Amino acid sequence: MTHDEDDKVPVIDIWDFLLVPLQGDITDSQAEALREATLNRIQTKGSRSLIIDASGLALVDSHLCALLADLARAAKLMGTRTLLCGLDPGVAQTLMEMDMSLQGIECVMSLEQAFSRVGIGYLRPQDESNGRLVRRFLDTHNSKPNPA
């Protein structure tokens, strides 16, 4: 099975998880290649989590939905947690109407929420005491002499 490089859906390594941003219309052949590439990457990298970002999808047909569910189940068997984010209301409604089970996939609203669920976020001081702590940390690490 050969695929044109331009037709591949990216599978992005970020620390110990994978990010799959789905964009536009995903063909059946692209979906099959995505499943194969993602599972191979999980095996070689030992990824703890897989985030599938569907915010760029134009539509989800029954084949793509079934493939995503199969991918999540296979990832789980390999010890990898799957999160799906960015479903718009129309896509969510379509999945419900098709009675498609996304068992094994944890659904969240946004990519930021998915990042948070896998332990990634940015440091935001909530009050003045936290702000001082953050500034002290940054001052300590930025004031070290250069070993040049």
C-alpha cells in the first residue's frame, strides 16, 4: 500500500504522547494509513496518550468513526489512553444518529482540555503569592552565569 506524502494525516510526537490533528475531509485510504502509522508510532515511542483533534474535520462518516473507535481500542490494548477533542455539534449529533460507539475514547471539548488531561498546561499565577513564587523561580533560573 503506497500513499502520497501530501495525503498523509500527521502524527506528531510531543514528549510521551501523540497528537493527530484531523483536517478537512479524510478519505478511507488516509484513515487506514493513519491507523497503521499511529499504531506503529505508539509501538516505537511507547506513547502514554493519544490525542485526536477533530476540530478541523468537515464531516465524520461511519467508516472514519469506526476506524477511530478501532484505533482507540487497539491503542488501549497497547497501554495508550485515547482522547478525542474538538467535535463540533453537527459531528457529535451525526455520531449519535449513527449510534456509533466511541467506547474507549475519552471525549473533551478542546485541545487545551486534552493537553490538561495528559498533564500539560501553562503556569498561570492565580494570586500575588503565586506570582512572587513564579517570578522568584524565573529570576533564579535566568540569573545563572553563562558557562561561556
